[in-house]
Amino acid sequence: MTVTRGLEGVVATTSSISSIIDDTLTYVGYDIDDLAENASFEEVVYLLWHRELPTKAQLEELKKQLAENADIPKEIVEHFKLYPIANVHPMAALRTAVSLLALYDEEADDMTKEANYRKAIRLQAKIPTIVAAFARVRKGLEPVAPRRDLSFAANFLYMLTGQEPDAVAAEAFDKALVLHADHELNASTFTARVCVATLSDMYSGITAAIGALKGPLHGGANEAVMKMLTEIGTVDNVEPYIRGKLANKEKIMGFGHRVYRKGDPRAKHLKKMSEKLTKLVGEPHWYEMSTKIEEIVTSEKALPPNVDFYSASVYHCLGIDHDLFTPIFAISRTSGWIAHILEQYDNNRLIRPRAEYTGPGKRSYVPIDERG
Ligand SMILES: CC(=O)SCCNC(=O)CCNC(=O)[C@H](O)C(C)(C)COP(=O)(O)OP(=O)(O)OC[C@H]1O[C@@H](n2cnc3c(N)ncnc32)[C@H](O)[C@@H]1OP(=O)(O)O
Ligand SMILES: O=C([O-])CC(=O)C(=O)O
């Protein structure tokens, strides 16, 4: 048996959703640079689910469906109040809430194409409402009901704060959502596909994916980056802090990637946004610290920043709590997870690799009284 640790380089499926070739990322053939500059998140959701950009009418219909399905059962909010919410990570709460959501969907186990599409809409629409409600309930605030007249991005910021965001914030957040929407067979998407390839339901697939995204080697890195920036504190402290970590063979969060070699094409967009927003909110040191870290890590380790590095300071400037950074990633990536789940259902085969056994050789059972 040949073991490929971490399945590096293993091609496990075909997919017509997104591709990474020579460090270029495309969604259904459209370069991420093009989409980041021009497309709204709702257009990207349509693109990922239908493999074509929407017409005006198709886009309006999708927006309407998302807006109409954004309310969540009151039991989800009541559930937040049953546990010590102040000590619970929002990704753990989101994972549980999405699982709970399935219990309020009569179509949860209906595997028809039509029901799966309706569930896709419900999940994409309700996940932001869950995240925003959790963020408010833990501060002793009432959830803010979703607004149907706002864009997907603006509505999330509105539900979080109770204030309609200004155009700069709404546009920046929308662009961040576009940049995080899909990424070929990353760990959480693979998890979703493994789960639903048993012909389990969409809620199970998304719940599993949220669990995989939570880890700091994947989506959890954006929160870890902000923790690092906060610990470093000043531009002068970057050099000793980063060199110390590298000398101890510790990883620098937000750097490196399993697939990209020259660099993550999403990072430059977030870097530009970080430069602009940190200046705008009068906290340019986050950007200055980040670029200094980038200089050192690229020169010492030849590791470029990934999508999680500059997104941290971007979200911080939008006034978002640091432990909500990964749930925000989940809000966007739900669109990609759903596209992959639907693609898996359309051409399914159980995903079941092998393991090379390395335990003891064959042994005989020893009765408990005779064991030393
Ligand atoms: C949305 C996303 O998921 S993007 C990724 C988010 N994750 C992070 O930012 C966490 C930090 N980065 C990492 O841990 C890794 O680069 C990963 C998990 C992204 C990719 O991991 P892999 O492809 O398995 O690479 P692996 O962890 O084996 O690293 C290869 C070598 O580069 C080093 N390396 C990789 N990333 C880093 C890093 N961020 N800082 C320092 N060294 C690193 C490793 O220590 C290892 O060195 P060695 O060969 O001397 O032992
Ligand atoms: O593709 C990966 O391994 C991780 C990543 O960048 C993503 O999920 O956006």
C-alpha cells in the first residue's frame, strides 16, 4: 500500500465548480480577480449552484428567496439561552444550531432535487441570521430581525449591529464573501462530500463541514491571526515575536497553503482592503504589522500569506468580534459546500479510502483475570 499523508496531491473527484490551476483560482471558469472586482455575493451563489451567472430576473429571484427564508425558528434563539453562552465558541454554537435547524425542517430527509434546492436556499439564508443572533444574545441583546430590502452582505452587518452599514462596509464585506465562497476540495468541502456520499442529508453535510472549518489549520486561522496581531501589539514587536516563533518551529497563522506555491490569489484583494480600512478607522498599525510579518515570513520561509491573513484585519476594522471571523467564513463557504453537496448527489459514489494498518500483529484474546 502506498500511503499519501494528508491525501496531498490525490485527485479524489471531478468537479465543475471551482479550479486551482497554476495558482489561479476560478469559479466555474471566471477568474477570482474578475469576480472580486465585479460580482456580488448573490451572483456568486447563483454561479456556484447553477454554473452560469444569473440574468437580472434570476438574480432578483434568488435575492427574494434568500430574503424570504432568512428568519430562524425562535427555538434556535431559546436554545442559545440554555447553555453558558459566554464560554461557548460561536463556531461550536453554529455547528449545533445548524444541526438543530434540521429538526425544524420537515423536508430535512427529503432527497428529491426540488427539496434539496429549497434546503440550499434555507441554509444559505438562515446561517447568517444564526451567527448574528448568537453574537447579540451572548451580549444580553435581542436578535435583530433580517431586512428584506438589504443585500445579503449589508443585511448580515445590520443584524449584527442593528445599524444599517455604510456603503464602504457593505461593499468590503460583500467582497470578502465573494473571495471565500468556494475553494475546490478544501478540508471542509471534502468533509461535506464524504458525509453526503453516504446519502446522508444536506444538514448533516453542512454540520460536518462547519466542524472541519473550525480548526485553526483551516478556517479557524483567521481568528488565530487576529489573536497573534493583538499579542504582538506594536510594529516594533513584530520582528522579535515572529523570529522567536520561527526559531521555536511554531507555525505563523495565515501563511502557507496545501495547494498554492507562489501565493493565494485572494490574499492581494484582502491586503488592499486591509490597507484602506485600517486607515479609514484610524488603526493603520494592524496593516503595518501585517505587512512586516509578511516580509519576514516570506523571506525566512518562502511562505506567502493565505486568505486568512489579511481578512483578519479587514473584519476587525468592520467592528466584528474576533471569534466571529470563522463563522463569517462559514456564512460564505456554505455556498460552496452546498454546490459540492448537490454535485455529489448528482453523481454519487461512497467515499471510502483505505488505511495501512500499523498496529500489533494477530493476537489471541486474554481473559480479564489473566491480564497483567
Ligand atoms: C482557508 C484555509 O484553510 S487557508 C490555510 C489556513 N491555515 C493556516 O494559515 C495555518 C498555518 N498554515 C499551516 O498550518 C499550513 O501551511 C497548512 C495547514 C495551511 C498547509 O499544510 P501542509 O500542506 O500540510 O504543510 P505542512 O504543515 O506539512 O508544512 C510544510 C512545511 O512548511 C512549514 N510551514 C507550513 N506552514 C507554515 C506556517 N504557517 N508557518 C511556519 N511554517 C510553516 C511546516 O512547518 C513544514 O516545515 P518542515 O517541512 O520543516 O516540517
Ligand atoms: O483549499 C484549502 O486547502 C484551504 C483554503 O484555502 C480554503 O478553503 O479556502
